[in-house]
Amino acid sequence: MSVSAPDPRPIRAASVDELRRLRLPTPPTGFPLVWEPGDEVELRPTGDIEARTAILHLVLARCFGMPPQAAMSWLLTSHLVELVTPPEWQFVVAERGDRRSFVLHHDAIFALAWLLGMSKHLDPTAPTDERLMDALPHLPEGETFRAWRSRILAAPRDAAEAAAMLDFYYCLDWSYLEAERRGMNLPGVIDANAIGQRRWALEWAVVFRGPYHEPPGGWEEVDLST
């Protein structure tokens, strides 16, 4: 259910203040807001976020040796085949595609886990929570999607909190790319690729309603160009 989005201007000011604290470049004047005053915000349905998390985890398992037949069997048993994107399907069945790009999705999974309440932080200076893998579906043991959902009992974040985190990562994405372009030291152990992956997950999961927003698109339709 949509709720009133917080005023984006103090949210942006807080994001910029945090960039300064991290000694990172700040976006230029006129850097676009993620949403406008008066917009509404909501998270995608919990089941959709859980499904996307599980699928990305499965694709990552394929990157590290899970056999294709086992992966396809798990998707069928879990009734998730229709939610796999075409690039993901090509990789799952035949390892066609950029393996490195799928490996990078580990940080997207982390952001989705944060949205589901499975991780306590989404600190840009820190790597993924070391407990994350234990919280994801136990694929070697054949834990199904349904069984996994029952085990984790997701407690999704408040939509306004998620919107504020999205604004922060929207600014961080620009800032990290600019810092790397200038050859600056980054404040933590992860790089711009990881920041971009976390932003990708947040952009997909946080849905805004208002006159300047299109209906929510698919995972592969997320635009990270701005």
C-alpha cells in the first residue's frame, strides 16, 4: 500500500551531509531528486522481493559450480521459472552471458536482504553481512522457496526508510564513480560496482507513485544511467 513519501529535500540534504562525512565528492547543484514533494511510495510485494532475492542467489550459485540441471529443478520445484529474466535463464541453462556481471549481484542480494529485514545494515563502507549466506535458501540441501520463506519470516522495511536509503545510494553511485575517476581513496572496502548493485536493487524494489513516475518495470529495465 502506498504512503506519502517524505519530503525529498531534507532527505537529500542528509544524503549530502553523509557524503561529506565520508569525505566523498558531492553531486553538483541541480542533481535530480529521486522523487518529488507530494509523491507516494511503497515497496514491491514482499513475495516479489523474496522471489528476486532467491533467483539472484540461485544464479550466483550457478556462477560457483551448481549444475544446470539442479538449478532448473530447484526453479521448477519452487515455481519461480516465470520470474527468471531472459539473461538469467540463458546463464542458468547454458552459462551464456557475462559471468562476472552475475557474480556482482551478490551486493544486490544484500540490499534486497536489507529491505526484507534480514540484514541490520546497508553500510557503504562495509562488505555484505557475513551471516547473509546462512540466511539465504540452502540450495545444496534442496530447501525450496516456500520452505525458505517460512524460515526467514521477512519483516520488510518501512517504505519511507527505504526511500531515504535509495536517495543515499543514488547519490553514492555518482559519488563513488566520481571518486574513482579522480583517483581518490574510498572510505571502505567496496567499490563503485558494489554500490551500483545495491542501488539497482533499491531502484527496483522501491516504487514511487506520482505524475513523473512510470509504472514499475522489470529487473532488467532498471535505469542506472543517471
